[in-house]
Amino acid sequence: MNTTAEYASRSTRRRTAIAAAGAAAALVLAGCAEGDGMGNGGEDEGTGGDGEAIQIAYLSTGSSLPMFLTAEKYAEEAGVDVEMIEVTSGNDAITGVATGQYDAGFAGIGSAAYNAVAEGLPVRYVAPMHAGYVEDYFILSSEYGGSSDEAADLAEDMSDYAGETFAVNAPGVVTEAVLGFALERVNLSVNEVEVEYIPFPDQVPALANGGIVGGVLSEPFPTQAENNGSGYRPWETPDEPPMPFTGILYNTDWAEANPEQAEGYMAAYQMAAEELDTGGWDTPEMLDLIEQYTGADPEIVAQSRQHHIDGELHVDLDRVLELQEFYMEQGSLNYDEIIPEEEIWDFSWRDAVLGD
């Protein structure tokens, strides 16, 4: 059993993490354009003018594969030059794109982007990055369910686990919404449990030692956890359309000032999406790209449950609205009424490429 002191400590850590996230969001909403250690900070960055490389913020994760493929295979064909700049989180990408430090980037569909749009900053989602399933991300500690079958049995009703600790990688991001959806399915809610903010790699040992009951991890970490017996997913991948989790962001000031580059990058990105949609994310070529950009073990990645992307970059905005509604319920949005998703997403560059 957990002691009152342990619960108090968890609550303190959670408040600290939320405060830190609030400070990051304040940076976005203040419109600060100075370099902040996320890349090559400075006033001359992110202009993306004629003849200059498009500055692209990316995360070192397998879900960024469409961006890797765009840069390495299709950008030259589309007549654009790109510079890939690694950042440490989706919120860093949103901040950098919103303030003009980067021309484009990607991030999970989270509260920081919604707040930036509500503030009137020049940032919009312009295409999907990857989609997935709650069933592929949610995993339970082997200390509570010692096999896939035991995890499935446990997940039938976890109402007795109110007050216990679950983990996501950061506050206000899409994985927090995924956790919320998963907990609803097991008769809990995020308001009934303690939520710790733990990076994906560190969640694996936390699952192994029972420090958390469960968590939400992006591949290849759930597969890694299952392979070493740290945790098990209670559900199989369903046979239904996946939910959008991440998206490509444009600084709309840059895109409107540089339409040829904005459309050129989108053309290259669409070709990459089409290849992944038809050929899969686990071909030898794709595994090599993921290893090149992330250092992930190709064998583990090959065993992982695949990410998904629509070859024509379609986004189901009704599904995305569920995410905004979740953030509204959690109080992580800086506004009181739902913003139509059509104001969050701008598909004009995608439609120009596809001829819609």
C-alpha cells in the first residue's frame, strides 16, 4: 500500500511539472522570438526565403519517420532544401515555429498548440504526422499483470486503483489525452489517479519495478517493455481507423511569404506519406532511416506495432475535436469555448498539392 507521505510527494512533483509546463506555454504566448537553446537561435533564423533552406524542427522518435523520409528522399525531387533541427519536445517545436525560429515542425496535437492559435500566433497544423491507437500505447506494469492475459483481465475493471500512479511523458500533450481515454475504458479517470510525467525510456524501468501501475508509451518502448517483461499491453490493435496523434506545423507568416517553398515541402511530404501508407513503416529502408535519426535498434522497431499515416494527408477533424474537448475538461486551455478545428488546421497547402 502507498502511504499518505508518498501520495503527497507525488502531488508535489505533479504540481512542479505543471508549473514548468505553464512557464513554457507562457513563453509561447508572450511571443518571445529569441533563441532558447532549442536549436540555432537568433534573429536570422527561420526566414526560409528564396534559396535558403527550410528550417524544420523534429523529434528523435520513430513517429517522425515521414519527416525523415521527406528530407532524405523527396525534398530534392520537389525542389526544396531543408535543414533538419532536432528539438527535445513537441512544445519546443510549437514554440519555435510560433515565434519564427523554425519555419515548420511537428508536434503532438496538444494544448500548447491550441493556446498558441487562440492567442493569435502565426502557427497552424497543416497536415497529419502519424495516427495510432490507444490500444497500442497503453501498457500495465508486470508487477500488476504478469502477462498479456493477466493485463487484459486487470483492464476489465481497474476502479480499485483510484489514487495509484500512472505515467505520461509530459503534461498537456496528446499522450495525456490517450491516458485519459484508456482510463475511461478501465473505469477510472485522470482525476482519480496520480499522474507522473516521466520520459518514455524511463517509464520502462518504472513499469518493471511497479513504481507506476501503467503508462502511455510511444513505440518502440511498449514493445521493449513487453520483450523484457517490464509490462504488457492489455489490448490488441483494433480493426478500425486510427486516431490522429501528431501533425505538421507551419509558421503561417513564413508560408504565406514563401508559397513555393511551403507548397514544395508539402509536395515532398505528401510523397513520403504515400510511400509509408502503401509500403509500411518497417521496410529495410525505413528501418535504416529511423536508426540514422534516432539510434533505435532496427530489430526492436521491426517488432513494434506500426504507426499510420494517410497517403493523401486526410485528417478526421471530428476525432481531433475529442482531443481539444479533453484538454478543455482538464483546464489546460487558456480559453473557455471550443475553437472549431477548421481554425486550428489549415489545409490550403495540402489542397494545392493534391489539386483539391
